[in-house]
Amino acid sequence: DTEVTQTPKHLVMGMTNKKSLKCEQHMGHRAMYWYKQKAKKPPELMFVYSYEKLSINESVPSRFSPECPNSSLLNLHLHALQPEDSALYLCASSQPGLAVPYFGPGTRLTVT
Amino acid sequence: GIQVEQSPPDLILQEGANSTLRCNFSDSVNNLQWFHQNPWGQLINLFYIPSGTKQNGRLSATTVATERYSLLYISSSQTTDSGVYFCAVEQRFGAGTRLTVKP
């Protein structure tokens, strides 16, 4: 199984809502990543978890809260987002270090 | 942090043509990859190539680490090759090359 799954595929939320994005992989990878991609821009790294511990936070605002409950799951909790946070959120996984990441299909988020 | 520059930003080809995409990076790297993002947003890993040359069908890639660049070659392009090609270095993505292949 070489697949990273993400749910939901699409999400529309208001600025006062709380929602969560979910990512799952069963490849035994111990590094998981969140990226944000705005239209016509490259993906930007947000967070990296290595062995279920947060290893990189690219100065992401606290309205984005990552969680890695176990080695297969990665969540991104969203609260009080702004319209400019509307984007494609991509999850990826790999073995830690110099490994090829596999990307999920993404969650397209719209904040109204 | 490391800088990643890709060229050209846009490329339009007729089906069957060949092309070369370039990625320059500002520092020595341990991890360089080429991705294709299809129109639906899915990122597909094409090559993991911190150095050397690899080939996969009509695609090949070469990285000259000492000169800090990598090239992606697409031969006999097909309409399904359309999309954005990204070079990613140490989990940082370049701006991409948007390729359009016309029938």
C-alpha cells in the first residue's frame, strides 16, 4: 500500500468554525508533513513530525494546530481561520531523513 | 535557507516535442526530487536524484551537485505530460515550470 489518504477532499468553513483535516498512511513511514499550497504557487512546508514528535514548525500561526496521535495518523486542527488561509492542504509521509515523500491528494479548504 | 530556482516558468510544446527543465539551488544538497502536479492537484514523485542520472521511460533527470543544478528531460511529449513540474530540495519547492502540451 503506497497511498496517503486525506479527508475531507473539500471543506468550506466560516471564520468562527473549528474543523480538522485528517491524513493517514500505512506504509510504516515515521515522518509526516503538512504543506499549504495557494493557487499557482508551490507547496510551502508547514510542519514536520518525525517519530510522532514535532520536529519542524515553519512559523505557522497558532490557528493551525497539528497533532500526530500515532505513527499512521496526522491531523491539522483549524480554528479562527482567515479567508487568506483558503488553499490546498497537502499531507505527505516518508521515512525520516533523506527519503522520498509520498503525497496525499490534498484537502481543498475555503474559508468564508 | 536554501534557494531553489526553476526555469522556464512556462513552457508550451507541440505533442511529440522534447524539452528540458532546469532547477538551480544555492547550497549543497542531500535530497533533491522532481515532482509532477496534475491538474487535480496530485503530486507525483518522478525522481529522487541528489546526484547522477536516472531514466524512467520518456523522462530522465540529471543532477550535477558540484555545480548546483538539476535537469529534467521530457522526450516525445504527450498531452498527459501537461501540468506543473516542481523541483524540491530538502523539502523546499521551487516555483515550478508550467508545461502545456498541445495536440
